[in-house]
Amino acid sequence: MSKISLVSIIDDDAIFQFTAKKLLKSTDLVDQILQFSDGEKAIDYFKVNKSIPENIPDLVFLDINMPYLDGWQFLDELKTISFAKELITIYICTSSNSLFDQQRFTEYPNLKGYLIKPIDKNKITEVVKKELGLI
Amino acid sequence: MITSTKNIIEESEVRKQIKVSEDKFQNLISQAPVSIAILEGSSFITVTINKMALEIWGKSYEEVINKPLFESSPELEDGLKTILNNIYTTGVPFISNEIPVQLKRIGKPNMAYFNSVYQPLRDVDNKIYGIILIGTEITEAVNARKKLEASELLNRSMLESSPYCLKILDLEGRVQFMNFNGLCQMEIDNFSTIKNINWDSLWNSENQSLVKASIDIALKGETAQFTAFCPTAKGTPKWWDVVVSPVRNPGEPVQQIISISKDITEQKRSQEATDKMASQLKLATDSANVGVWSLNMQSQELEWSALHKKMWGYDGDRTDLTYEDWYKLIVPEDKEMASKRVEEARINRNFYEVEYRINKADDNVIHFIRSVGSYYYNDKGEAVTMNGISLDITEQKRFTEELEKKVTERTKELGFKTKQLETINKALNENIQLVIQQDKTIETIKEFKFLADSIPQIVWTSQPDGYLDYYNQHWIDYTGMSIEETQGWGWEPVIHPDDLQQCIDVWTESYTTGKPYEIEYRFKRASDGIYKWHLGRALPMRNDQGEIVKWFGSCTDIDAYKKALDLENKISQFEDFNRIVAHNLRGPAGSIDMLISMLAEADSEEERNEMMGMLKDSSISLITTLDELMHVLEVRFNKNMTYDTCNLQELVEETKNMMRGQMISKQAIIKTNFEVPNIEFPLIYMKSIFYNIISNSLKYSHADVPALIEVSSKKHFGKTVLEFADNGLGIDLKKHGKNMFKLNKVFHSGFDSKGVGLFMTKTQIETFGGMISAESEPGKGTKFIITLENV
């Protein structure tokens, strides 16, 4: 059974990082997990590794409300980087059920989905399986 | 044999003859009146030299004979060596004439002149073996010629140096020579034009016979003299004094005639002028009432003109009048002064000029006299006569006095009038300027009013003292009041009661200080009684002196804008609230939910404990955020909280105390400048605002630079502006501007910040009708500007 080689969680909430990592591992469909506590750290990493495809994650869970560089700003910065890897699947993953944020989500057509926390095991398994083309 | 003997005899005979001839040659040479020397060989050995040559060289026979020439006479080497070498090698003879040679004849240095010929000597094979030098003395001839030249030169230079026009005529009376000065005086450019011309033909026809006669006299050996008029070649009229003399040696016939003409035109003219002047003087003295007198110093005899006598009041025909008759009429007070002047003139030998009074003999009237005179001296330097003139200056004196008096009066009068005129002029000018200015102003105002009436906005003007003297049509339409009702002031019925006092304050400040006027207030619309927000603005118009002549004001309806702004504020606040709920409340709540669902699946007791810890953190975070939100809502709900008088300086001191630790560690300095010392605001919020902004500045300061925070307050367009400026890290406003005051926004890595402070500050300020904005540049600092409505 094939696995996703690299998944990244970008979120300043340590509890979410902990729970999400645990859930991802429990699916047994993920090889490695790359964690960033804010958008700025994440974008720095992407910039440095842009030409090394194996270092760029296949799947990203991105929080919106973060210090320094929030989720939207992260996405804007990301657009300016040209990657060796063609496709990165990004899910917004936020506690906000605000209509403003959901409206904003539609302005980024390249996003795969908008997940509202809390996220349970079923939800995360569904996302991973989708990514692997199992569903 | 016989033949041979004979031959021998013949030979010796021949030799004898040769010897004789050689001796003769030597003798000849030594006696010759020329200098001869024969040099042989390339070193020019003197083999033969005669007495004269020795004399020229200044050597004795023994000194030079059989010796190379330049050894015996090295002094000759310079001039002679190249010449001799040249002859010796090329065979070309050298000839030169009149060579000066310094000779010592009879012990005396003597200048002699020679013509020299140096010729090569050739043997039978035509080969040059020597040079013969032959010199002929021509000293006498040269000297004679020089003497002649000198005398001719002398003659010529004498003739030329004469200042007169000098001519030499031949016996026929034709001009042979004229000197340079003569040519100049006669204005003749080229002597050849008159050479050989009969002298008399140069004169006017009426003088030609006179000239001819003078030549005849000279030919007879006598000297003739005449004065005549003769224009120059160019027609300049000139008078000449001419002397014509014969040139001859004593006892010999006349050879030439010399004529010397002296230009006497100037003399002639001055003579004529003098004559003319004398007659004119007589005329002048008589007609000018000038008395002429002459006193003989020895006899004390006085000659004075008839006019002079009359001047003194005597009969002009009297002849018996003496010096005493003249002197006695001088008034006693002036006598000493007059005598003194006359005496001074005698000693100094110059003119005297004196004024004195006389008491006229006939009518005893005092007259003023000016007397001018001088002494005349004989050859021995003795004063012989004293001559002078006297002038009656009484009338003149009176006239002058009168004139002076009048001039003084007129000057005084004129001065006064000029002053008056200046004053009037100045006033006039000022008036004109004023009128021009007024005209301009009126024009401007007329134009302005025309424009003003045609725009859908309230426009008004005011006098410098704040008296409103014009409203446009729109004001009348909007307020429903007539011009008369609102003339001067009359805004009370129109303006919202809450805005009235501020309006009066701001306007008063503007027109008293000249500060541009800007204020927001509500005006009641006459048609429906609704108050609408207006932005009032006014600017002063100044004249050339910078004085305010008029205020131009406008009131723009900003009601829609105000409402939109209000709505935007509300939306913004709603957005903020929504965000807080969405992120800050839902975040920890979501975590709690996830943790609880995972608890059941925990792998171990250890993991379960870890999750329990996280659960606790999440619930604390949830409660904290809820508390903060409660605070924010509290602020909102407490909109009607009572205002306190907040002393800004006290607030700074209090904040400093609260943050003492951070202040010290950041080496912070807070400077204050409060133009407005107190502001009306709920005190606890203002404390919170000060705390949040100052702690923000301290937190985001440069590590290596002491923090400087400047807090100031001022009035700006009727509002109070509170500013906090720091020298800290600053914020990239392009990136973060919109999020600046949002909850949980943090803009700098590595600082402990929850981002609550500025959100709270904003909420507090906006709830009480204020505004907060920020200016910042990364690395340079941040400035927070709080604008508060006056309460």
C-alpha cells in the first residue's frame, strides 16, 4: 500500500499540532510529518528547499490565525516561489467558522479544501486517502 | 774648359747681379711708402718685412724675422689667420679698403687707415709657397674726407637745428635747400616740389617785389630784412620776419644767399589783440562805470579818469585834485583796512582787491567801492606807480542784500510749502493705494460672490473681526433664514446645541490668530428640521502687508460621509468581534473537543496524562480569551461611562512606575510635551491606553539603542491629538497595516506577545468617539496618533 511521503502541519496551536500528528500517524498512510508553529517559519523552509522536490511536502494543513504571517499571507508569499515540484495539496485547517474566512477561501482556487476544527480521525483519514487517490 | 771658366765667370757675374738686384729689392721694399711683408710656408714665417709694416705691427725687425707670424705676433691671429689660410689654400687674393689701425707713431697712439692687398706667391710650378701683404696708407685722405664730412654735417645740423624757416638760394634766387623746421612751418610735405623754384614765386604777388629787392640787396653783399604776410603751402595765413644774407668768404664774391624767416603770426595776433583789448577796455571801463587811476609813488601825483572823479562826487573836469582829495573821502573805519591791503600787495608784489566805503563829496551819501590795483616796478625793483580801477558797487551791494533777503524768505516759505506738499502727497498716495486695494478687493469679492452663489454648498465671508458679512444663496436655502437674520453671527438657530460652544471657540481662535479654520458640526435643514453634519472651513485673505482683510469660509455637507464612516466603524467592530469568536474562542474549544475524543484511544496512561495537561491548558486559554472578550464588551457596554479629567503628565508618571523594571532594562527615556495638559476621558481606559502603547514601545525597542518615547498633546482643528512616538523596531505597515490593532496579532518574532493590547486600545478609543492610527517605518520607529473629540 502506497503512503504519502511528506505531510506538513502549519499551526501555532501546540495542542492541534499534537493531536493532528497523532491522528495522521494512526492512519498508517503517512511516512513523515513536518511541523511549523507559524507561517513565517514555514515560508522560510519552502524558500530554502524550493528546488529539492523530495523536501517539499505533498500535503499541507494550514491554519489561518497565526502570528507574524497568517495563513492568507503565507499563501500570497507561496505564490511568488517557483517550485521544482509541480503539485502541493493545501487544506485550510482553522477553528474559524467565520463567513469572512470562508468567503476569503473562495479567492484561492488552488486550495483543496476548508477544514473546520476540531478534526476527528475519520476526517483526516478521508483527506489522506483522497490524496492517495484511494477514494 | 775655357768655356767652362767663362761660364763660371759668367755665373758669378750673374749671381753678383742677382745679389745686387736682391739688395735693390730689399732696399726698395724697405724704402717703399707702402707696408710690405712676405710670409712663407703654411706657418707663415716672416721672411721679408719693411719698416712701415713693422710700424703697423708694432714690432722690431728682430722680433719677427724668420719666425712664424702668429708666434711673434699672436695678437694678429684672431683677425688674420682664417684670411691667410684661405689665401694659402685657395690662392684667392684678399683686398680690403680703409682698415683702421691703431699705430704708435713717435710714441703716441695714432689712428691710421690702410688699403690692403694680400696675394699668394707661387713658385715655378705655380704652387703657392707664401703670401705677400701690401698695405697703402690712406690716413690723410680719410682724415681729410672725415673733416669735410664733419663740417658739412655741422653746417647741415646747424641749419636743421634752427627753429626758423631756413633757405639757401643760388645766385639766381632759386631755392636750393630748406631745413626741416622750415618745411614744417611752410607746410611743405616734399622739398622736391620747391627745389629750384624762384623764392619770390612762393610769395603773394603784392610781396614778390619786396622779396626780389631783398635778394638784390643780398647779392650786393648786404643783409636785408622785412616783415610780410605769406600763407603756407596749405593756405594757413602766417606772418614772417625775414632776414636775407649773402654767403661768401671774405674778399670773395657772393656764393649763395641764405634766408631766415621767423614765424611771427602769434606775436602779430597778440599785438592786434592787445590793441583791440585796450580800446575795448576803455569802452568797457567807461560804460561799466569803472574809474581808472594811476598814482606816481614819488611825486604822489594822482591821475584819475573823469568818471572816477565823478564817482567821488567831484566835477569830472577838475585838474587840481590830489591824492589827498581821493583818500580823505574814505570813511575812517575802512581806512586802516584798505591801507593794509595795499601795503600787503606792495610787499607781495601782487594785486590787491579791497572793498571800502566813501563819503561822497557832493551829497555826503555813503557809497560802496571795490578797488583793484597793483604796483608797477622799475628795473631796480622800486615801486614806481600804483595803477588800479575803482568800481561803485553800492547798487550791486543793495541788490545782493535784497536778493539774499528775498532768497532766504522764499527758501523758508518754500521749505514750509514743500513739507506741506509732501504731507499732502503722502496722504494722497496712501489714499490712492487704499482705493486701488479696495477696488481690487471689491473686484475679487464680486467675482467670488458670483461664483459662490452658483455652487450647492454653503459659502460665507467675514470681516477680520469675525463679523460675518456675506452668505451665499445655498445658506439661505438650507437654513431658511434671511441674510439680515444671520448677518454678523446668528448661527444659534441653525447649529446643533451640542456643537455650538466648540464652533464659537474654534471660530474665535481662528479670526483672532489668523489660523485656518476647520471644524465639523451639525446644521439644521430648514425644509425637514434634520441636522446634517457639515465640515466648516475658512481661510484668511491677506493684503500686501500681510494683514487679514477678509475670511472666506465654506460648509460642506459631509453627513453621508459621516454615516458611512460610522457604519464602517460598526462593521469593523463586528468583524473584530466575529474574529475573536471564530479564532480565539473556537480555537481552544476545538482543541478540547479533539482531545476528549482522543482520550479514549490513548496508547498509554502517560499519554493520557499528557492529553489531560493539554486539556487544562486549552480550557485556561478559553477562559482567558473569554475574559478579554468580556473586557472588550464591557468597554462597549460602558459607552455611557462618566468622563474624568485625565492629567496626561500624571498618567505618564504612573505608567513609568508600573513598568519600572522594563524602563530600566531598556534604558528608556520618556519625553513629554503637553500643549493640552488635561483631556476628558474615562480614566481607567486612558490608563490602559497609556500602559498598552508604552509597554508596546518598550517591548519592540532596539536591543542596542536606549528607548526614547515622546508623548505629546496638542489642539488640531478643534480636536485633541495625543501622540506616542518611539525609536523602536517599527512595523512594516504595507504588510501589517490592516492587522495592526487586531486581537492576537503579533508582528515581531521572538517576543512574548499575545497581541491583545492594541486591540483593546483601539476598542477603548473608538468606543468613546476617538480614532487611532499609526505611522511607522521598519527599523526607525512607530508613532501612534490618537485623535479625540472634545467633550
